[in-house]
Amino acid sequence: MVPNSKKPTIYEVAERAGVSIATISRVLNTPEKVNADTRSRVLAAIDELGFIPKAEARARALSRTNRVGVITPFFTAPSFVQRLRGAASALSPYNHEFIIYSVDSLNRLAGFLSSIPLTANLDGLILMSLPVHDDEAQRLIDHNIDTVLIEYSCPGLNSIEIDDFYGGRLAARHLLQKGHKRIAFLGDKEPLDYSIHPAGRRLNGMRQELKGAGIDIPDDYIRLITDTLEETNQAVDELLNLPTPPTAIFASSDVQALRVLKKARQRGINVPTQLAVIGFDDIDAAEYSDLTTIRQHLDESGRLAVEILLAHMLDSSRPPQHVKLQLALVERKTT
């Protein structure tokens, strides 16, 4: 940041970035509508000059805004709903407004992370299952936006993580103990560019545990799909129609595991006698369906994120906290 006794103006930012005043306004207010190169150039000029938009200047003058933001993809998915439920319950005793920002593209995520430190007037921010680049993290730090990441880690920001690799090992270990040797995996394809990829780590954990037992997973036992009912049905049919079909399926999410159960019922396959099924997450529906799964304490992660955030909002001198929540196997009737 360039030292300057006079506060820089939006006109100086526009001149430094080589864009119009209108473009600066769009970057600050609707950043997802500005192409990435232009947005980066404007943000660099803002950082270099130490420009503070009027909205943020007002917020700083008023100190706290009593607003906490949550940026999340797939906010209607059961696992995210439960995290949000935990966060909302922890925040409810306090006089804070809860603001949800839904992400559906990399550009939208980058837009939020560039504009929120400057204009959103938040006291704190929680990001669920989303990556944060170093420059984005630094901007949050520089603008004093206390932040907690869930399922992602960044040295300068608070984080709550689970060990997806170990979760895959837990699932495979349980199936091995049940006597299964032909174990298939069902998970998501490479993720959308704005989300993380836990399914790959869960598969790798499963591979290692099985390898330790002298078992290699055949390529045709692995099905990576987009998360739709149609593709899940097709993948399960392909697995069960193999000359030597698997006797167990580990799905990288409970939602996928529940779809496997439905498909097995449609085919008249007895679970767990003919096919064992295990999921990952322990969403509410897993208990209702008696699904064996790997529990990752979804509500707890949301609640803990708020507690960490509030603690850092009260004492900004606290060093970043990095918490790992323990996973647990929950055995029910599907294995």
C-alpha cells in the first residue's frame, strides 16, 4: 500500500487501473459482472492506493455492523443445510443478522471475496467447502474481516477440517471386517471449479486400506458421476451387471448412498445380505433410513465456526485456530 496523507479517491483508482468510474463501481457492487482480468487490475489499484469506499468508511466509523455472512455452494443440499442449522443455532442468542451468499460459479465466488472486504459491511465471514486463494485471504485479513473456513485450510485464517482420507479408510475397514472383498466406490466427478473435491480423498483412503488387506480395486468398480439420480441409477446398474459384481458399495455422500439403496430395492436386491451400502456425512435422512455411514458432525462444524468467529471478533489479537473434527463410523442396518 502506498503511504499517502490524503485519502485516495475513486478517480485515482480508475486512473491507476486504466478503467472508468463505472467499472470501479461495478467491481465494488456487482463484481461477478466484471471479467476476471479487469477485476484483478482494479483490486490491485485499490490495494496499492489504500482506497476505502464510503460504505466501508461508514461501517468502520460505526464499528460493529452486527452482520455475519456465510458463503456456500449447494446451500439446499442436506449436508449444507445441517451446517447452516448449526451455525444459525449458535448465532441466535446474539444480536447478529445472518446473511447467506450462494455461490454457483468461480466468477461469483471471486466476486464475493473481492467485494465483501470492501463493501459488504460484515463483522465476520464463514466459507463452507470453498477454496480461498492467498491474495483473497490476504485481502480479508487486511480489511479485518474475521473469517472461518469449513473443509478448507489457509494459514492466516481460522479453519475447521475433517480428514477425508481417513474417512475412506474407516469405510473400507468396516466393510473388510464384515467379510467383503469386492468393494466398489461411487463418487462425484472432478468438482465444479468453485468447490473442493473430498470424494477423491475418500477414494484414496479406501484404496490404501484395501491395499493393506491385499486387495486392489478394479477400475470397473469405480464410478465417478455428476450428482444426479439418473447417473446414480446408471452407475449402480453398471456395477451390479458386471460379470463379478461387488458385494458392497461405498458412496462418497449419504445422498448417493440413499439412491443406491433405492435402486437396490427396485432390483429386488436384499441389503445388506446381497449388497452392503455405506455412505458419508450422517445427514438426518441417514438415521431415518438406517444407513451405515461415516459421521462428520455437520451441525457441530457450523456451531463451532460461529463460536470461533465470535471469539475472534471479540479479541482480534487471537492467532488463527485450525480445528480438526473427528470422524466416526456409525453402523446401522445397511452393512
